[in-house]
Amino acid sequence: MLSRDQVLHVARLARLELSEEEIERFSGELSKVLDYVETIEELGGLDDVPPTSHVVDVENALRADEPRPSIPVERALESAPDAAQGGFRVPSPGAA
């Protein structure tokens, strides 16, 4: 298990201020992470294993992105409180 000083060192690197309870909790959690890393290292050479982001193949479930007609600009701006130059006019940031 990571020592209190090791947890505080990691917290200092991450610019975190931890309570006593968090120091205890992170000591156990960080130790588990390091245990997992050791387990992976025990597997040996994984150079021939391609990197993956998913354990199964994922296909794009979205429709094809093809242009199609939309509503006319005039109709889109009918309910705009303040339309200008073919678009919506909004106050600039910081304006009251």
C-alpha cells in the first residue's frame, strides 16, 4: 500500500489539497492501480497486440451525411426576437 507521504507527493504534483479521509482512501485506490499495472506487466511482450479502444468492433450507427433541403431562412427567422442580415442578432458578451 502506498504510504501517506507518497499519496501527498502525488497530490502535490497534481496540485490537490486532500483531507485526512481522502489521503487514506487514495492510498488504497492508488495502490490498486499500481497492482493492475504490475499485473499487465506480467503478461510480457504485447508488442504484437494492436491497440484498441473497444473490445468488440464498433460500427457507426449514424445515417449517411447527405445534403437535403431545409426550411427557408425567412421561415426560420419568423419567431426570432431580433433578426438582422439573414441571421439571429444576439447581444455581445458583457452587454446588459
